[in-house]
Amino acid sequence: MLDRISMIFCSLLILVLALACSKPSNNSDSNPPMAQPTLHSQDSIANLPLTYATFLSQILQPRCLHCHNPQGTDSDAAQVLLFPYATLLKHKSWFPENIEQSKLIKMITRTDEYRMPPPEDGAPLSNEEIQFIRQWLLAGHPE
Ligand code: HEC
């Protein structure tokens, strides 16, 4: 009789322990899917502010400024300055009313050897990056 009671007691204890253990593990299972969208949205340029600061840090710095800067080895590229903001704005042909006429859009969407960045320098800008630049121009190229 005592054996039976202790067996029931033990089973109950195991059940309680199993329930107690399953709760935290459920929680940690649900954490990664919660964290992932946040990571992705930080990675995607489409979710960053539509500003020159984003354009500079996400596109110009990694893909353009090693050529387009006053110390650049290519003297032609060194004269086309993309930094700072006030200097970029001096390229009037980059900011026409119809943004598809923009020299900036034209240069990054070309498919020949005059594309920016130049083919020998690496891959073209991604569709998402080109879309960001379009949206930025449409928004009136905010700083
Ligand atoms: C490998 C070096 C190199 C890289 C990288 C590069 N460029 Fe250029 N870029 C040049 C050269 C060289 C020219 C030609 C300058 C000239 O003769 O007018 C040029 C010209 C341009 C022009 C035309 C300037 C004008 O108004 O006449 C634009 C716009 C431009 N680049 C944008 C970019 C952008 C945006 C990036 C980055 C996405 C980039 N470039 C990356 C070398 C480079």
C-alpha cells in the first residue's frame, strides 16, 4: 500500500518536473524566430532611413568612395566627388525632375563597360540598392 502511494507520488513529481522543464524550452524555441525578422530588417537597406546618411554608409562607402575621392588613383573619378552631402548636390545632372533622366540612375543601371561601379571593380549594385537610390531621389534626396 505504501509502495503504491510512493509510486503515485513519484509519478506526480515526474509529471510536475516534466511540465516545469518544458516551459523554458518552449520559450527558448520561440526566441530565435522572434529575433530573426529584427535582424533581417536591420540588414535590408529598404528598412533603413531614406537619407543621404544611409546612402553614404550602405552604398557609397563600400562601393564607390575608393575611386571617387580626392586621393583616388584614377584622376577622372577623383574629380567626381560623392562626399560630403553639399558636394554631391553640385552634380546638377543627377537631380533632374524625372529621376529616370538622372545621370546617377543612368550610370548605375547601364549594362556596358561604363556601368558604375565599373564591371572590373565587382558586381553591379543590387536591385534593392538601386531601388533605394530611386526612392531617395523621388523623396527629394533628403540629407
Ligand atoms: C573603379 C573605380 C570606380 C568605382 C568603384 C566607381 N566609379 Fe564612378 N566613375 C569612375 C570613373 C573613372 C568615372 C569617369 C569620370 C569621367 O571621366 O567623367 C566615373 C564616373 C561616374 C559618374 C558620372 C559622373 C558625371 O556626372 O559625369 C557617376 C554618376 C558615378 N561615377 C557614380 C558612381 C557610383 C554611384 C559608384 C558606386 C556605386 C561609383 N561611381 C563607383 C570610377 C569609379
